[in-house]
Amino acid sequence: MINGRAGGVQLEFTENEQKKEYLRGYEKAVRQMERSELKIQEMRLNRILPAVFSDGMPHASNRTDLSGYAALLDQEEKRYMRCRYLRINKCREITGRIEQLSDEDEKDVLMYRYIKLMKWEDICVKMEFSWKWIHKIHARALKNFQID
């Protein structure tokens, strides 16, 4: 319900939005994991290729302690592993709920959209249905999808 109103259409809209938000949880977990992975790559790259001084003046060699870098890298790698674990669990959880649907087309549309992260156009091509029909299947799937 929005603002305490319980109108049929508004309640269904809100319920569908909640279901979509739940289904998008996997995509969020994937993006979070990818950001963590990029951060690790950047940290490693910056350690291998530090900023080059090009002012022509002599500089002391870089004698920084690697323990600080190693600790930060270890912390980020642990964060990445947590993100990866959460992504796998979220995928398993959402996939299990999608599999509870009885209609195979509904399952396919939700799997392609929310687990495979496919675009609508690609889903239409893959399933050989029109854009309009895919969205009708999606609406029906959301109606039949159970969060709890």
C-alpha cells in the first residue's frame, strides 16, 4: 500500500514493484561484486605501476612498507569473497522461487530478465515472441510470483 490506500490497482502496482525490487536483488549483488573486483584490480595495478614523476628531478626510491598495502588488499579480497557468497546465495534463493511458478514461459522470462540479466529485446529474440507478448508474460509471471 502507498499512503495507506488499498485500491485494487494501486495495491497490485505496489506489490509488483516489490516483487521486481526483490528480483533485482541478484543484479545488485552482481554489481556490488564487480565493483569490489575492480577495486582489487585497481589496487594491484597501482602497486605495480605507481605514478611516475616526470619533472626531471631526482627522487628517492620508493621505500614504502608493503604491509599496509597487503592489509588493504586482504581486506578488499575478503569483501569480494563476501559479495561473491551473497551473490551466489541470492541467485539460489531467487531461482528457487522462480522455479515454483507453474508456467514455463513465465519461468523463462523471469530467469532471462533477472538472473541472466538479459535485455527485453534479447529475451524476445531468444523466446521468439513479440515485445508485447513478452511483457504480458512478464506481468503474468509477476502476478503469480511469490515473495513469501
